[in-house]
Amino acid sequence: MDRIVYILLIIFLVLIVFWLNNFHNINTIPLNSFEIKNMEIFIGNNTYNTTIYVATTPKEQEQGYMNVSISNYSCKYKCGMLFPFTNMSYVCFWMKNTEFPIKQIWLKQINKTKNYTIYSIVKIANALPYNTTPICAYGSAVLEIPSQYNINGLNVSKISNKTIFKIN
């Protein structure tokens, strides 16, 4: 009898830990509350246009793509997210609660006007789902794009250090 109680207690504790680690998205910010901007991607003589979400507030930047596939499944493979910073900063990202691979692109602002900002690439990293190992670099912004996303004919695997981004 004692052994059965002990086993049931262990099962109960495992279920609580699982729930705490996987279902804490109650306070998730809805994606439709993020700012949306147009983005042009220049690779050689080709230009690709898309829209991206912009995480501007500390709360939005903390959440990022976490739980996106739970709260907005339609965004899972077709939404980019920009994390702009006020200065070049050393920042780290992780994938603890993100269930799909993401290409993380650290950007350096090279021109800014009233209507747009132009960025060049500082670093490109492939972030794996649920990975808690931080990926860090200096940048004035970080762009996250799902690895399987095809941006109007541009497979994100073609993005390289020669790519330029214009966001307006």
C-alpha cells in the first residue's frame, strides 16, 4: 500500500513539473498587439518584401517567439520578428519555449531616416527548438525568422552576410 501511494505521489509531482514548464503561457501577449512593419530584403539585384512583428517593449522582447505556436498557430512558419535596441548591445537569446527552429540574425543599423532603417548583418545563428543555451552577439537589432519560412520566393537559408534589410 505504501508503495502505491509513493508511486502516485511521484506521478503527481512529475505532472506538476511538466505543467509548470510547458503551460505557463497564460500571460502571453497576443501577436496582434505587436507593431507590424514592412521589410525589404536585398540580396544582390533581388528584392524580397514581407511584413514582420516588432517587439519594442521590454515585455514583448522578453516574450519574443515563446509560445507563438501555442497562441497563434498560423504564425508558426510565416512570421518574422524584429527586436530593435537603442544602441549596439550585447544580447542573448534562447529557445526555451519555442517549438520550431529559427534563424537569428544580429543586425547593425547603417542608416536611419524618418521613414526607414537600413541594417547590415553582424551574425547569423541557427537556433534549435527548446534549447536553453543562449546565443549571444552584439547588434542594434535582432531579426528572428522561422528556418522553414519562404519569404516570397526567398528561402531564408539564402540569407548571408551580404544581405541588407530595409524596415519601414
